[in-house]
Amino acid sequence: MTYKTRRRLSLLILLVGLPLYIVVAVTAINLMDRPSIFVELLVYVGLGVLWAVPLKAVFRGIGQADPDGPDSGS
């Protein structure tokens, strides 16, 4: 996957996918009839880490300069 594609995909994930994921996570907790605060915290922390694991390859190196682009230092 090219750098430009990964950059666009990461932006789409952060602006659309992550808010949808948060809504689904909060809805799932509410359907559980509000468990204890400790269980709720563990679920939120687990889900907070879980979304990033499969997407690690997309986000890797996005903050760096384009490796395929022209050198701007010369």
C-alpha cells in the first residue's frame, strides 16, 4: 500500500470509523444494563486498545515524510 493511500485511509478511519466505533462501544455497554464501574472501565480500555491492533500497519509511519516523495532537503 502506498504512503498516500495509507495516509488517506488513516484519515478516513479517524474521522468516520473511530466515532462509529465509539458509538457502538457505548451502545454495547448500555445494553449490558450498566455494569459496575470497574467492569465498565475494563471494557472501555479493552475496546480502546482493540481497535488499533488490526490497523497498526495503516498508521505506521504516517507522521513521517513521504518515503516515495522527492527530497526536500536538497
